[in-house]
Amino acid sequence: MPDMFYRRIVPVLSIPPLIIAGLCGCKRATAPSNPASPPANTATSEAANHAIETETVALQPIAGVIPATGKVLVSENRVAVIGPVHEGRIVSLYAGQGSRVKKGQKLAELESADIDEAEADYLKALADYENARRTSVAEVKLAQATYDRTKMLYEKTITPGKNLETADHDLEMAKASAASSVAGTKAALTAARRHLLILGLKDSAIDALAGKPDLAAVFSLNSPIEGIVVERNATIGATVGTDANLFKIIDISRVWIDANVFEKDLERVKLGQEVKVAVPAFPGASFSGKVILVNSVLDPETRTVKVRTEVPNPDGRLKPDMFANVEIITDAHRNAISIPQSAVLKDGEKTIVFVADGTGYKKRVVTAGIQSNDRVEIIDGLVAGDKVVVKGNYLLLQQSKPEQ
């Protein structure tokens, strides 16, 4: 076909002579005078310059971090599984799945024939204690009166001394018997009361038993913690035993996050270090916590160690089993020179950057420090005010190398 239907376009990249001079670190060469040479392509030079972006170096805070992935967990100290300590039949339910409950709040009421026996034992122990206390007071009072009278008669030489000794002995025996009787019945009363508390009765309900005309035979299940009901395995009328788990409650106002940290980074991890957490469910949101545990066991397959973080979660946004991205902050430098990681290149064994110098760009060897997100600390090689190439530097590196 005619050549007019085909055109091959070869892209041409033009770098201004001043730029190349700066890359090579030598003096700018002077081109021989040629009146017939066309003028430089100004549009192409501007395009090359536009491909390069710089950033002015300034002192700014930077922190070293260890990135890791983990999962949100409920603290073991913030989980409660509630079931009856005595067989019974459920007669009332006051909380369901998703309910937020307070510590001590009533969850259910159960009716049990066996609880009558426990209440009766308590009332009997209460009666025995009161009877022992009154009897002891009366016996000690009588023995004291006998001793006082005998002593008066002895002092008036009306009765012999042996009668006074006998009265004194009887008084001591009455006191000892009273103390023993009161202590024994009080111990039985305490045990009976504790039994009722274990069964679910509150102190106020136990105190009211003595004034009730009949026994209620009902005991309550109360929440031992504040939290959210995540499981309820209970229906009204069901008979349940001591092995039943009727409610599960969790408190997620503070959660744990177990992160997997590679063994090469383990030396930098310390208890109490600050941690930043992000979850996919809330893009852009950040949660803060502290390292509370570094596991002693290494996973031989992943070569990682579990590092546990505790994170405040007052609004409940962090849910159990959520995946999390964790950054453990290991170092903090307040007045450090840092630049984007894109500005740092490897030139053989050297770490280099390109710095704007007049109308060109010069290669400079630097020493890198800690890394944080997309920035890296420069310990040596740059000063505040330098203009570092952050885009287009790879092209400059290629142009700076001698042609093969």
C-alpha cells in the first residue's frame, strides 16, 4: 500500500544540556558554533523539566514503626458466661441478645423447689443464732448476779470462801458456754446465708426472708460485668441444670489486638510502646493503644511472635475478629530531616538522592535512618533548605550513568 497510510512515530526524550552537565558533575560543554543548526526545541525542554518534582527539606517529627497485621480480640477479663448454680425452671427473662446490661442487672429469674430448702435452712440458722444469743445473755446475767451476791455475803462473813469460788467458776463457765454457743450458731448462719448468695439471692432479699409469710422459691441470675449480651440460650419454662450456659456477656470498651511481628523486628519491641491501629471497616480512622504483652513463643511456620496491644474502644467500633493493621512506634525523633522514600535511590552500594543545584541536579550520597510510612529519616547528607527530587529521579540516575 502507499506509504502515506503508514507513519512510524519514535518518541524522543530531550534533556537540556544544563541538566546533563549537573548529572555528570562536570562543567557544561560548549557546543561548536554552527550557523546552520536549528534552535533548541523549547517545548521538549519544558516537558522534561515538568517531569521532575522537588521538595524542600525541612525539620519535622518522624517516628520509626514496625508494621504488622493482627486481629481484634475480647479481653479475657471482660467476658462472662452466666448459668445457674442450682437446677431450676426459667420463669422470667429480662435481657436478650444485643442487650446492653449493667453490672448487677437482673438477667433472668428461676424457680426451684430445692431453693425452699436453702431458705428454710437459713431461717432455722437465723432462729438458732438469735435463740443462742438471748439464752447466752440470760445465763451470763444469772451467773453474774449469783457471783455478785455471793461475793457480798462473803465480804460480810456470812458465807464461806468456797461458795464464792464456786460462783466465780460458774460465771466463767457461763461466759465460755455463751461464747461457744453464739459462735457455733453464727457460723451456721453465715454458711446458710452464703449458700443463698451463691444461688443468686441478693442481700436485701435474704434480709427480707424473715418477714415474708411464705418462701418465694425464686432466685435471680445477675450480670457480673457491664457489657453486651452476645448469646442467650434461654426460654421461659425451660428447666436448666448447673451445666447450662444461659448468657454470654462481653465488654468491648477496651479490646485486645494480637499482631504478628517478624522475629527480625522483635528486638525493637518493648512493653508500653505506643501503637497505631487501622481497620478496613473504617478507612482513615486511627485507634491508639499500648503494647501489653510480647509472647514468649515463636511460630515456626511464619517466623512471627504475637504482640498484644490493648486499645480503648469506648464507642464500640472495633468488633471481635476484625482484621487490623498495626504500627508499633519504636523510635521518635522530634527534629529530624525526613524525605519521601521515593526520593531515595540505590546506586550500587550507595544510597543517593538528587538535589537541585542552580539550573541542574546533582547526585548526593546520604545516610538513611528510621522509616515511617512513606518517609525516611536522613541522618547525613542533607540540610534544611535543600531541594530534593521526589519525582523523575530515576530518569536522572539513568542519565547520569556513562553510556556503555
